[in-house]
Amino acid sequence: MKLLLDENLPKRLKEDFPDHEIFTIRDMGWNGVKDSQLLALLQEHNFHALLTFDKNMRYQQNFKAYPVTVFVLTAHINSYSELTKLSPLVKGYLKKSRLPLGPVAIS
């Protein structure tokens, strides 16, 4: 699957998903892009899911207009050592035949 790491996540998190095509916002040259535009770009560039630490995104965006999967990682700090613990939960979703559309809280 083709995955995108939001700019609020440690780049090292890419290492947790070796079986997938994974890019960062910086890799794509999308630094500073607003969330609604980012969701449109996900669709336009055939990404399957976005991983983010932005807990507000699920309340601020219209996921009916942008039917994409957004994994919202929830931890007490935004560090690789904490977020890597959530990777197996994300991988569980990625193994399914269909991803859920909209925000998916991972904690």
C-alpha cells in the first residue's frame, strides 16, 4: 500500500512499514499544505492512507468530500519510541482487504 507520513511524525517511522510504499510530506514536497488540500492530494496521487499525530483533523475535515483513510496516532508524546508501539495496530488495518474510510484513532 502507498502511505503518507504527516509532517508532525518522526521520519524514522517509515522504517516500521517496510512492506509498503511510504513517503513523508517532505518527500512529496508538500510541506505547509493545509489539511483539506492534503486530503485532495492523497486522492490525486493514489495514496491509500495518511498517518498523522493531528488529533483535530478528524473534527475539522469533511471526510465525505475526501473519502480517504487517516490513521490518527495517539500517544502522550510525539516521539519515535512512543509512536513505534502503535505501528502493529496500523499494520493490522493494512492487512485487511479494505481500509476504513475517514479517521481511525490508533492508541
